[in-house]
Amino acid sequence: KLSIVPPSVNALFFNRRRGRGKTLAYRTWRAGAHAELEAQPAWHVPGKIEVRIYLAAHTQGDADNRIKATLDALVTAGRIKDDRNVIKISAEYAHLDEGIGALVLIQARPA
């Protein structure tokens, strides 16, 4: 569970003279998401995985634009090894309990 909805991919990066950089909003969300994941009981899903992302129904914008930030947070928090291991992914809006911006379900899949 994440209390804050992942930012849209459109708000993750900005252009600068030497390539692209992470926006302040993305860095702030990612640090918060990482802290929330670290606070949960330790878990790690190795190997090939399926990921389902449920976003709070009040979220505006395209659900698919929230996938990258979510997967990046799972990798940096050590919950999955690499987002290349995702063999199936879905993102949809759902009525979640108050205070939950996103619910992420990960299932191990046979290789």
C-alpha cells in the first residue's frame, strides 16, 4: 500500500543541458514511497512477476502513466529485483480505503 498516488510519467523528468533530471515532485514521492515500503514487513518477490496496480478512484489522468514510478519505487526499495522481470502488468482505478493512494499486488510467475 502507498498513501500517495504515484505521479504521472509526464511529471517525472525535466530536460536540462546534460540530459534529463528527476523533478522535485518525483524525488519527493519516491522518497515517501520508499519509506512506506521499508516500513512494511520485509518481503521480496524474486524472478518473473505479475504486477497489478490499483489507483484511488479519485485519481485524474491515465492509469498507465502511473506504472513507471510504481515499478521504480519497488526496485529501489528492494521489493523486486528489476522491472525487466515483470511479464504481465495492469493498472486500474478502484475504490480504495481512505488514506490509500495505490495498492500494488505482486505475484511470482513461473519462468
